[in-house]
Amino acid sequence: MAIELEEPPIESNAQVLKDLFAGTMGGIAQVLVGQPFDCVKVRLQSAPEGTYTGALDVIKQLIKNEGFSGFYKGTLTPLIGVGACVSVQFSVNEFMKRYYDRELHGRPLSLLQYFNCGAVAGFANGFLASPIEHIRIRLQTQTGSNKLFNGPLDCAKKIYEIDGLRGIYKGLGPTLIRESIGLGIYFATYEALIANDLKRHPGLTREQIKPLTLCLYGGLSGYTLWIAIYPVDVIKSKLQTDALKGAKYKSTLSVIRDVFQRQGIRGFYKGFLPTILRAAPANGATFAVFEITMRLLNKV
């Protein structure tokens, strides 16, 4: 399946800045919409067996013990960090699309080529996402009054004091796998849905697609992303919530062995429900805000 690339093959500082800014706006929208779901997901993934009976139990305990503000614990880090991450994702993806457009002399890109664009974007983003998510997860999983960290900077400082840069980048391997495969599928799905819409409605341009439709396509792309890579995310979360001193897990393989021996395949899907519920609104908002921001910037 070949897909026509509508974006102009422009490579300039102005275009790159537009991509970065629109991606940042999409990332901020993703955090504001998806943070409560993400908080529930992380607690389910990282809590010892038997702590919670399910997602509803996490919600009940969180509201009871910490109030509604508990859903937004550690939000400053993702608000800045995810904005930066999504900015990298979209700008590298757009750069790769223009690269293929030049190589193909304007001929349509295939789904595989769109997958490659997303995979390169995901790999690049993984080096930024890994430390940001590590700090966010540490803050999200703090409960009660006995807190180890007093914010993202304090968290980063204490992790670095204990284990240096290696500690900050704990979980990098699974993050790179998750981001490369996941974002390859994510962006390829979105472009396929856009292409199908344009094919079904001759004369329609990408800029004429309604925001609600963009939200729908973004949400569906989010579903394919998480269905494909969720077990890898669980492994990453286990590594990043392990004890800072006297860690239980020595490697990704040790996490896999432990989870499988204790809980079987089911253990790799803990927290899946809040994640899949989050996928549609968070990713729908991300793509819609990115596309709308780009439309506005291109008029300037």
C-alpha cells in the first residue's frame, strides 16, 4: 500500500521549528488528558502482588489517601518532558517523511516506509523518554507521608548520587524497543487511516479533515501502539520502580523471568485496562493538536 505525502518537501530551520513547536503542543495535550490514566497504570504495574484488586481499587485508594490531586502527582516532569518527547517524535517523523519524499522523487510512501519513519523517531526519542519516565514513575509511586523525593530535580539528584548516569537511564533498553516498534506502528497506522479517508473522499485534502476525525484516527493509532508493545512497558516500569539500593532486578531478562514465574503471561498485562482507556483520548488529543497547530503555523 502506497500513501501520497501531502506535506511539501521543505527542509528549513523554519519548518523544523514548526514541527518542534506543534509536537510540543501535542505533548502537553497528551499529558493533561492522559496523566490520571497513566498514574493508575504505573501503580498497578509496580505495586507488589495483592496491593490492589484492580484499576478501580487504585482509584478508590488514591482518592481516599491523596485526593484528586494524587492523579497528577509528578505532572511537572511529564508536562515538560512529554512535551519535549512528543516534539522529538513528531519532528523526527516529519523529517524522515520529507527524506523519503526526496528519495522517491515525490512518489507515495509505502506503509513500511512510514513504519521506518516512526521507528527512527521512536529510537531517537527513547534516549530522552527513558530518564524522564524514570523520574516520573518514581514520583508517581510515592505514597503516604514518608516521601523519599521532594520533586523531579531532587529525584534526579538522589538517583544520580546512588547510581550515577546508569541509574538515571535505568530501563533504557526496553524503552528503546518500546519506542522504536511502538512508534513505527503508531505513525504507520495514523498515515494509513488518513490515506484511506482521502481515498474515500476525492478532492478532500489533509488540511480539510475535521478535528474530531483526527482525534478518532489518533485514538485508533494509540490502540495499535499499546496492544503491540504493552508487555515491554511493564518490564520497563518494573526496572524503573526497583529499589535504588539493593535492586531486585539485575537486567531486563531477570524481570521477564520473575514476572513469568510469579504471574505467568497475565503479569505482563497488569495495568492494561487504564492504559487502553487512556489511549483514545490522550493520543486523539495529541494528533489533533499537532495537526491543528501545524495548520495555523503554515498560515503564518
